[in-house]
Amino acid sequence: MKKSIIMLSFGMMAAAFNSCGKNEKPDVLIEENTTETALTEMPAEMATANPQDEMLKKAQSHPLTNLVLSENHFDFKEVKKGESVEHIYEVTNTGENPLIISEVKPGCGCTAPNFTKTPILPGQKGQITLKFDSASFDGPQNKQAEVYANVENAPIILSFSANVIN
């Protein structure tokens, strides 16, 4: 009798329905054989802390500051299928401590982030760029990215929309 082990996470299952994947650690172990299927929780030592909590801790480990965004949403309007488009969101440090963007986590593999990686001094500006690859999409799209920084209300959500046409 052949026995196989399949590891799934809820994020991976959602990604299968969303056509954009995320690499996440499994939190459920399914043992499958030809006569029965058992669903068991993974031992605590195998489970990892929530990655979002870890990113938040890292971001807020520095003295907190304040920021102002040029905008939190951008509309690309119509984008031809297969075209890659990008938008730059401007970030201004309005606090008294250096602003440190520790991570920008897109909600989808179709979005590539880039951001100012050096501390942004008070009164200075930085950038967060989101690049969208429309190759796998048709019609109206709404995407977002989480920005982890040393601000009180992290993560900050940036979003964009596009209508992908042929």
C-alpha cells in the first residue's frame, strides 16, 4: 500500500483560486493513503509564528515616527494584457525619528515592489514602487501591498486598480 504526505496551508489553497501565489509555510498536515485520509495539526515546534506578526515586530523595533503618502490608491485605467506598468507612491517622513521601511509585501505574485531601503530622515521623502504584470489577467483588477514601517498603524495598505484589455 502506497502512502503519501500532502502539506497545504490555507494561504496556498486561496492562492490556487486567485491565480497568484504566495509562498507560505504549511500549517496543516494531511496524511493520505488509499483507505483513509487523516487531517492532523502540525506539532507546535514545526509551526512558525505568523509572518505578518514577525514583519510588524521588525518594523516597529525602531523608534516610531509618522508618514504621509502622496496617495494610497492609484488607477492605471486601461492596460493591455501582457503589459507591465508601475506606479511610484511618494512617502514623506513627518515625524521626529528616521522612517525605516522594512518590507513591502504584495498581495499577489503579479506585483513586484521596490522601495527606499535607507532610513528616510525627518522631513525627507522616499518612494515605494509597485510594478504590475498584467499577463495573467482580464478585466477589472484590484491589487494591494502591505507596507511595514516603524509607524504606529502598520501595515499601511497601498492599492491600485487596472482594467486589463486585449
